Amino acid sequence: MDEMDHQPATAPTSAEIDKVSQNGDVVFEAGEPGQQRRILVSSAILTMASTAFAALLGPHFREGQQLGTSQSPVTIPLPEDDPDAMLDLFRLLHLVAVPSLLAADDSKRMQSFAVAADKWCCIDALRLQAQGMLLAAVGQLGTDVTPLGLHMAQLATTAYLFNHQQCFAGLVKRMVLGVAGSYLDIWRQIDEQTLPAQFYCKKAIATA
């Protein structure tokens, strides 16, 4: 990660900020201009939870050298990151409840959250929360998973990123036994190509 990739920008007004930490000293601008979320967080919490944030906010990067205070937080743009996923990530790292995420009924949101957690080295810090979400999601599947190929692939991606072997193996088994048709159709729809292409191609060959 190059220090020039995340140059501090002008701080937004307080009305535009999602205040995850009321006494935060960093505002992350997640997402592209026009679709951004400005999220106020505590650098102390992030650096304890993640080696990636510890590096970004440490003395070897410009952002770390220019950290602000709760009265005048520094702003750091993250244009390549999903704004909603980063808000979920920051909330859980700050022990703020996210009932709509923990309800585990939105597999695409869970997958985006997992991708953000993996990118920012937060897998270990959020493993228990992720385990709860995955177990809840698996429990909601029901007996007929025939039309749930994309949903289950997103859950499998989440389990894979969080290294939850039991959930991943169970989801893959149910996909193989219960989801009809080629996995390539799922591969074309899924946003994150985290699982290797061979995962989808084997089913395509088997059903050809």
C-alpha cells in the first residue's frame, strides 16, 4: 500500500458523517465521489484490531503522520472500497450493533462485508461475529435450495474468507446435491470472484 494512495482530504461537515465513534480522530471517505460514506472512527481501535490499519495509520505513512484529534479529525479517502461494507466493518470493530447485518438474510451484504474484512486484515478480530452470521444464514436455508444457487455461493464465499471450514463444507455439499444447472451461471452473476474459477467449472463439466 503506497502512502500516496490515501492522501488526507478536506474534512466534511459533521452533518454528513456517520459517527461510529463519537470521539473519533479519523474520517474515512469510503467509495467513489457522489456515492461516498464519511465515517468517523477511532484510530486507536482500528490499529488494535487490524495490522493493515495499524500500518496505514502508523508513522511510516503520511496519514499516520498527520492524524488529527476528536476536535479536528483527519480525513482519508478510500475510493475503491464499498461504502456500506466499510460502515458495517467499522461498526462491528467498534462494538456497535448492526442488527440488519447480523440477521444474516442478505447474503450479498455479508459477502461484501467479508471482502472488506479480508482486505483490511480484520478476519481474526471479527471471526465470532461472522460465525454467528453464517450459522444463522445456514439455519434459514430450509430444505429446498434449488433456486438459491447465487445466495449459497455468496454465503460460501463469506465462509471461505472467514476460514469457517464447517460452514463452507456444508454449503458446498448442499449446493452440489441441491442446486441444479451449471455453476457458470452463478459465476457470471456473483460480484466477487473470490472462489477459484475451478469451483464453478467442475459443476459445469459435471452437468454438461
